[in-house]
Amino acid sequence: MRFNRLTAVSLVTATALLAGGGAALAGDGPDRAARCDAFLAKAAEKRGVSVDQLTADLKARVTAKIDAAEQAGKLTAEQAAAKRAAVAEAAGCKAVATKARKARGKAKLAAFRMLAAAAEYLDLPKAELWAELKQGTTLAQLASAKGKTVAGLQAAMLTKAKERLAKALAAGKIKDAQRDALVGRLEQLAERLVTTSFGATAA
């Protein structure tokens, strides 16, 4: 049984912790533009800026990342120019939706890695862990059955993620405040994952 059979629906709630409001922009159809506009307006109001200013700030942040990638040799000059042009031309909702999709992707990857770490900590083959989760057994219940604590399980699920963040901090890729914020979100995600019953939704 492959892990992705559990992820389509059952991890939506958990990954929303990292993706933030991006879930409001998911999907297609006639209501998508209205949802996007409403989300953008709410986000701007929360930050005390106009929608135009929020969009401009977002584009500036994305452009700065493109510039950094070009300087680091991760993008050619032509690739960077194309990406900058696409960012400049993107409408507000499109720009935010793109960022939201990336956040959701990162959140799902974080959840995948945490569940894999949980399987290792619980000394269970991944296939067996996925089967237990699909039946509705929570990670916390599995830990108890194995004579292990939930705190220990959560710590194990976070170990590799914290190591990656520590390396990113040491390399100057992120700052202390960013590391701390990400750790906080990851801890929330781990807490949600260990108590979530996937059985009702993982068909």
C-alpha cells in the first residue's frame, strides 16, 4: 500500500496548518475567483495594507527569491528573466494562489516525512503503519500499544526536520525568527498528525 493513498483527503486538515489560508484557494470552478478575492482582501486587511500593496509586496518577495536563485547559479539568466516576467504579469489572486500551492506542497511533504519517521520510531513497516492508519488507529494509539510515549513519538517525527532547519540556518538560508516560526508550525503539524484518525476519510 503506497503512502499517497492516504493523502488525498485525510491530510488536508493537518497540512493546512502549514499552508495557512491557501486551502481557501484550492479547486476550480466559478466560485474560485470569488474565494480568491475574498481571501486576498482578508489577508490585506489583517496586515493593514491595501490589496494592491499586498500583491506588490508578494511579487517583490518572489522576485527577490528569483534573483537569489540566479545569483546562486540555480537559474540561468534566461530562466530568471522569464520567471520575473511571469511574476510581473500575474494578477493578484494568481500570485497568491501560486504561493499557496507551493505552501500546500511543502506541507504535504512535511507530513509524508513525519509519518515515515513515525513508522521508523514505532518499528513498523510503512505498509503496516499505513494499514493501521487507514483502519482508524491513530499514531498516539500505536505508540501506546508499543509502550512508547506520544511525546517521544512527536520528537522523533520532528528530529530530521529540525536538523534540516539547523543546516539552513547555519548556511544563512534562513534567519533565527524564520527557523523558530517553522519549528512552531511543524510542532503543531506533528501534534495534529498523532491524534488524527484517518480511517473515515482514507478510502
